[in-house]
Amino acid sequence: HTRAMATRAMAAGQDYDSTSSDSEDEEEAHAGFLRTVWKHKVPLFVTIFGELLFCVCMNLYTDASMKIGKDMAGSVRDKFNLATWYWVVFGACLLIRGLTLVSWKKLWFGGKHSHYAAALIFFSTIQWVFYLAAYYKLCEELTGITWIPQVMIGPNNTADGYEKLAMQECIEAYGTLACVKRVNRPLICKEEFSEAFCSGYSWTGVEGDVKKCCVKNIYSLQRPVATLPYTPITIGGVFSVLQWLAVLAMKWNFEQNPILSEQLGGEFMRGATVDILDAVIFGQYLLQEKLIYPKYGIEYAPNKGQPITAEPMLYRALLITWLVAFITAVCSPVIYTYFRSANIETEPEVRTYQGAVSDLMESLRMLKQEQSHNLVDEALKLQLAQYVAEAGGDDESHMVKVLPEGMDVQYAVAAKTDDDVRPGHASRAAGAQYKVAYQDEEEPREDHVPVSKLVPDMKRQTACGPGCFQGWCAGRMSAHYDYEHKAEIFDAIRSLFLLELPFLIWRVYMDGASLSIDSWNVIVIAKNLVWGIHDLLVILSCNNPSATIFGYTPLQSLSAMINGSAMSSVWVGPAGLFRIAADVTATSVKRRIQESIDALNLHKAWLIVERERLLQKEEPDQSQLHHFELTITKVNDELAQLEDASKIVHT
């Protein structure tokens, strides 16, 4: 009986412990969820505050504008009740974002984390498209038409009948104030009255020469100027700040999503942010008089203010261009995120040197001796395989450059011209000596050369010859894994045909006649042109950076030029033009240094692989190994100098 009671007590205690453990796990998961959200508190709270400020300002703007513009022609009113829709969209998107985070924590609908992340990104960014589009629509709806009657008369510049003095002579002799009364002559009627073209008439002239002169209405558009309560700050000035806050909020939501944390695909997201920034800037064309005037039936040029047949098509075409570009730029990261993990999870795991080292460190911390030894062997094999791949594979013969006498390996970077080196194929003869078959027309045709005089030449470029034009439309030949490869190609198609090319055409049409070297528009036009060429190269090469034309890799070179420079973002004001010029120069210098570093890393990998092959095939003496070690040390010294030089160049 006592044992039975004890058994029941133990069972009850086990049930209690199990329940307690489940409760503790749930509390820990809840705390982890809150920590994740709190980690991203700044972008979350700033975004919500910016949206709230946007809604308040647009409602104030609508109310004030309708009061000021109630006596204007042109139906000054909020026809679509957009002021109310601001609050509806704000509340709906905020509610859905909250439900998305809770659903992700509870996994209510199953699915992958990337699906929840995509939903969170969408409902954190799409409302900004509505906010900006609704503002431009409100500005158009709250615009009224005003007019001033103008008598079609002109000055008579001939001499008057009293002092025989023309106006220009009077101004030169007496000044403008004295000539108000000193010169007295009738005005000239430039256009006589016609019922078809005139709104009224006025009699002009002197006795004996009186004409019925045309009076025309000169029309203009007037937008009510509303201010924030108790401040002189206009709503237009507030909007100029809010639109940049919109870009910042969308950038944060792309790059700091709490669900996927740091696994959002940085380069893809940064490219989308640049397109969104460009779209926000482009939207300001919707406020330009060059588009608004014809929409209301008012001529913009050359006879500004004259009545014409209303032509709204140009305005609508630009509006549709902007909306399509903006919406697709916002949706592109959403689609990328939604489908991203499905491919990642199905990709076979590829064991890498970095992964083996990471596992080794964990094994050492756990004091697993046998596993640590196995991981050391695995890491060494993977590192050797990486060196073999970098050195050009398992071939016994390699393309090399042979340095002339008096030029040591530390000058290999400078030896890039045919005058400095001799090209050839090298294969090991014995120890640290290599048999080289030269490919030029000089003598000797073959020679034995020490390893210290050889530099691997894996990327020899020729303007015409084998490999001078290859890699175009080559399919899956990207440096990225398959999903990234496809995503970048499809995004390049979207960017080129829906944003870069249409924006470039519109900007040339709108601002081509007024462009100057220090103009802000030159910067954004240059952005559309350069990124458009980049997108075209991505499409034509199937995102293969190694595609060559006349021996050069245009996609790789252009990417290196724009990434990390001001061309990869949009800088405000004329200073941006000089920033781009400075960055292109600095990036060009860094690219040349990086090419030299890459060449030396290739040289180092080749030396290590050749040393390993020597150890596997024969028993070398210490002098032969010392020859390899000395050459590797010199390459390392040159690498250190170049890396120091690279740090000095800033972008």
C-alpha cells in the first residue's frame, strides 16, 4: 500500500514536471519572440509614426484646401474621399502586420518563414505607394483654375507728338519715374476683337484711330497653400520630408525584417531600394505644370495660359508609367522573399571549408577529440580542393607568364604586358624546376625555369581569338546559386523595361531642353542609363559575369564600377554629380588594386597546390621545399602591401 502511494506520488510528480517543462518552453518561446520584435523596434516604430504623421497631414491639407478653394473654378474637392481612405489603409495594413507576426509565432497557417516574411514586407511597404499616389491625386483634385482678363495691346515705341521723344530715349535721359507722364502716346492694339477667339473687347487709341481691341482670359492653375496648424510650415514642405521617410521606411522593412533577420538577400534588397528611391523622385513629375496645364485645357508653351482642348492623355500615361514602376519595384522583393527559401531547402548541402572549420570549433568546445581530428582532416582536404579549383584544376600543365631575369615574383603584378613577360605552358620537370613551352615566336622555344619565375596566367585576354566572345545567353553560368541566378535575371527584366527605360525616356522628354552639367536631372538620367545598360547585360549574358566581348567582361566591369559608389544610390543636389565622379575614380582605383590582389591570391593558391603535388609524388629535399616557401612568403608580402593600399582608397 505504501509502495502504491509512493508510485502514484512519483507519477504525479512526473506529470507535474512535464507540464512545468512545457510551460517553461512556451514562456521561453514567447520571450524569444518579443526579443526579436524589440530588436527591430526602431524601424517598426519610426515607420508607424511616419504613417500616422502622413495621415494627419493629408487630412489637414484636404480640410484647409477645400475651405480656401471653395470659390475656385475647377471642382476643388476630395472627389474620392481620399482623406478617409488614408486612415482605412493605415489601420488595415497595421492590423495585418500584427496578425502576420502573431501567425508566424503560432504557425497558424503552416508554411515557411519566408512566406510570413514576404507578407510582412508587402503590408509594410505597399501602403506607402497608396500614400504617395493619393497625395498626387489630392493635389490634382484640389487644384483650381483662375484667370486674368488681358487686353491685347502693346507699347508704341515711336516718338510722341509733344516732346518728340521715344520711351527708350526718355528712360535713358530722365529715368523711369519721370517718363510716367513725360511721354504721351497711344498704345497699339495687337489683336482686334473676334467673337470666335476673344472673351471681350476694349476700345483703344485716340480720336480718329480707335480700335475695338480683343480681351482674352489668361488662365492659370492655383493650388491652395495649406499650412500645419500654428506653424508657417506648408503641407508641401512636409510632404518633401515625408517622401524621404517613405523611402527610409521601405528600406528598413526590406533589410531588417524581424522574421528572417539577416537572411534577406542583401544585394537583391539594396537594388530594389535604389529603384524605389528612383520611383519616389520620378513621382514629382506629376506636379509639373507641363503635364497639368494641358490636362485642364490650358496651353503651357509657347502661349502659356491660352485656352486649348483638354489633353489628359499625357498626364495619364506618366501616371500609369509611375504606378507600374513603383508597384513592381515594391513587389519584387516580396516575390523574391516568398519563393526564396523553397529553393534553399531543396538545394543539396555542399560541404565547404568554412562549414568544416565552424563544426571543428564547436567540436573543440565540446572536447570531442576523435571528431575534432576527423574535422581537421576534412577541413584540410576541402581547403586543398578550393586551392586546386582556384589554381585551374587538376591539369598537370598550366598557362603561365615567365618573368625575365632581374624581375622577382614581387613584381608579378606589374608584369602585365607582352614586353615584360613571355607566355607559355608549364609542367613540372623535377622538384621546383618546370619545363616551359613558350607560345611566342622568340627563342628559346623551351626552357627549364624555377618556380620563383612563374606566374599563373588563368585569365589571359585577347581582343580576337579563342574565348574573345563567349558566355552570352549561356544559361546557368552564374556565380550565385540557382535561385539567386534566376531572380536577378527576372528582376533585371522588370527593372529595364518597367523602370529604367521608361523613366529615361520621360526624363529626356520633360527636362531635355533645360539640362545643364550641374543639373540634378543629369544625375538621375545617368542613373537610368547606367543601370539600364547593366540590366541589359544581365539579360543578354543570363547573369554570367564572365561573359566576354573582345576579351573583356563588360558586366563584371560595370558591376564593379557602380557597386559601392554613388551610382548605386541617388544623391541629392549638384554635389551628387561630383560625388559620382569621385566615386567612379575611387572605385576604378580600388578595382585595379583588387585585380592585383586576385592575381596574387591565384598565384599563392597555385604555389600551394604545386607544393602539395610535389610532396605526394616524390620525396623532395629541403632546398626544393624552401624554394616554394620563399616564393609564397614573397607573394604574401606583396598581398599585405596591396591590402594596405586598398584601405587608403575610400569610396
